Amino acid sequence: MKNVENQLNRRNALKTLGLGSTAGVLGLLGSSKAHAAIKDVSTPSYEKGIQVKITKVRAILTAPYGTNLVIVKVETDQAGLHGIGCATFTQRAHTVVSAIEEYLDPFCKGKNVANIEDMWQTAYQSSYWRNGPVLNNALSGVDQALWDIKGKMAGMPVYDLLGGKTRFAVDTYTHASGKSTGEVMDDVEKYKEQGYRNIRIQLGGYGSTHLTNNPDWKQGGFGNAGDNTMDPQVYKRGTIEIFKKARERFGDKIELLHDMHERLQPMDAIDMIKKVEEYRPFFIEDPFSPENIGWFKMLREQTSVPIAMGELLNNPHEWLEPMSSRLYDYIRIHISQIGGITPAMKVARLGEWFNVRTAWHGPGDTSPVGHAANAHIDLAIWNFGIQEAQHFKELTYEVFPGTPTVKNGYMHVNEAPGLGIDINEKLAKRYPPVKYNYNWTQVRGKDGTPIRP
Ligand code: MG
């Protein structure tokens, strides 16, 4: 009885998504065709019934909350059946749009939606030169959209296709910040009252750059007006202080996190992490830039603080050696940056072998579609660690109906087939892309030397 009810619920969900008639045409939920398909043991499943072909791959560029988001919509030859995926590389959004429209659309047109792995592998190498954030994001849009379509065709949420739930919801962390220690503590209090158990603390922006004014380089007529300045010792002292105060005020009942954003020189980074160890961080994120990965071994030998790393890495191979050497505890991956759900699942499964857990990147410049993809994987994998949460506004739910919800610090997806999220294109058009200064918060030392994130 329960199964029948579930199937009916899914049929209703399909109808809600405008797919009731499509499912009927495909015969995917019809019992007689389903039985015939089960008895047929020689025809490959992708040749059974009606083969669904891609007719168009479109890029949708929208900025409903002032951040340029790139969404891919994969359209099919079945009326009403489409999928969407996140291809957001906000700093170079127009370049991703061009990669989708000029290259991926003709590449995908006419292909069967069923073969996601084949599509990923062939699209990945179709440019011969590969593995950059522009092409990976474009590919992610297609990849996520194909998982969305597969879920709709199967009548299952994507987490179900990935193996089903291993937890009831997705535990998240949120960001507390302020220009003074008191402001940071008050922000922690606010989120604690909202039910968050895991709170990231930052003083004065990444690297405490908001606390340093009137730098020498500016007086010397160097750099650009919008550039920030960082004093490594101001940042180090302030960060140790907010950890100390947070433990004094909130005791041991909350988890504290911190993102270094790769801003310190290696020895300063190691020194600071050793000094916050006594305040028991849940993790410290990105102590070193990708160029400084060789310093991790020295860090691990000196402290037991858990480390999260990896949002700037591009290719799953970049995690292999650090994971197998246990150089960090949490994998920070920006899933669209590495090409979507398909490669992210491989890295997640690899992490299980080494007891490395996930902490997918979930900032404001991941689209709501990307957050839904994060959450579906989070629900399905065993070695989930924690998820960076967003506070979605009312408008987000209007432009992206089905956006995940967050309650008491837990993120939930709905039970509709696929990713459970769509885009209201008419509304999205009302929020055209914004002009972007194309410099991701340039930070300089006191003499003006650029500091890498
Ligand atoms: Mg980060």
C-alpha cells in the first residue's frame, strides 16, 4: 500500500512539474510497459521505449539578487521534459555562456539523454585542451541537467538515483562576522538562536582586510581604489581572539569554523592554527593556496586541528594524492567548478576509502540549482561532513521554485523527481546580469604586493 502511495505521490509531483503527460507518453510509470521492460533482458535500457533526444542546450544568465548566475537548460524532444543545471562561474559568467551556446549546444544536440557518463567523458575531452573552470562549469550545467532529467524519467529524486538517503537532512554551517569581536559574538548568538549548531566566525572580512585603512601603497599612488589591504599580524591576533571569546561566551556546545582563504604565508598559517587548537575548531578552511600544497605535510605533523581544503582545485585528480596521504579531513569542492555531479560523486566515493569527508562549497555565487545538487549528494553519500548553507530570500524561491529550505540549521530538498528545482524564466529575465568589476576582492600587502587567495 505504501509503495502505491509513493508512486501516486511521485505522479502528483510529476504533474506539478508539468511532466504528467510526458511520463504517460514515455510509458515509464505504466505497469504493463514496465513489466515488459523487466522481462526484456537483451535490449540495452537506453534503447527501450522512446529514446529521449536532446534538442537544445541553452544558457540562462540572471542576477535576481545581484550575483550573476548561469543556469543550463537541456531541452528534449519530449514535450515538457527538460532538466536544469548550475554552470555558475560568476567572475567570468559571459565566457561560460559562450562555451555553452557555441560549443556544448551543437555537441549535445541529437544525443540520448540516458548516457550521462558517456556525455561527460566525451564532452570533457572534446576540446582536446580541458580542465579549466570555464569549460568545467559549462559541462556541469549539462551534467546536472541530465541527472535532473534522469530523475524525472525514473520518477525519483536524484538522491535516490545516487543510492538513497543515509541521513534525514543535511546539517549545515552558517557565517557569523563583524568588524569587532563584540559584533562577531552577537552574530553568533543570532544564528545560535535560529538553531544553527555549526557557525563559521570571521573578523573584518577574509584576512581581516576591513580593519586596515589608508595603506602605504595607496599613499604611494599604487594599485586600484577598490583594492583591499591585509596586515597578517592584525588578522592572526584577531582570529585567535574571536575563537577565545566564542568559547568563553558559548562554551563547548557549538561548533566553530573559520576560513583562512589562503591569505597567510605558510609559517604564519601554521602558527595561527596551532594557537587556535585549544579552542577546538570544527575545521580550519584553506590554510594554503593551491600553489602551496606542499606545506600540508608540515602542518599535519604539528597540529590535530581538522583541515578543509580544495574549493580552488579544478580536477578530481588533484584530490587523489592529498586524500591518500590524509593531508586534510574535509573536501571543499565547488561542484560546478569540477564539472558537476558525475565527477563529484567519484571524489566523494574515493574519500570514503580514506575517511575524508565532504564539505561542498556553498557560497552565494553557487546558484540555487547548484545548492540543490550539493544537497542531493549530501543526502546520499556515507562520508558527508557538513554543508555550507545559504539564507535564501523569498525572491529566490520565486525565480527558482523548489529551492532547498533550511530549518534549524538543516537543509531539506523536496521529494519531486530529479533535482526538485526549476527556473521561472519569465521572472529571471526581469533580473539581467549585473556589471561586475572582474576582480575578485584584490588584496595587497602594505607595500602593494598582490596576495593570492
Ligand atoms: Mg572558502
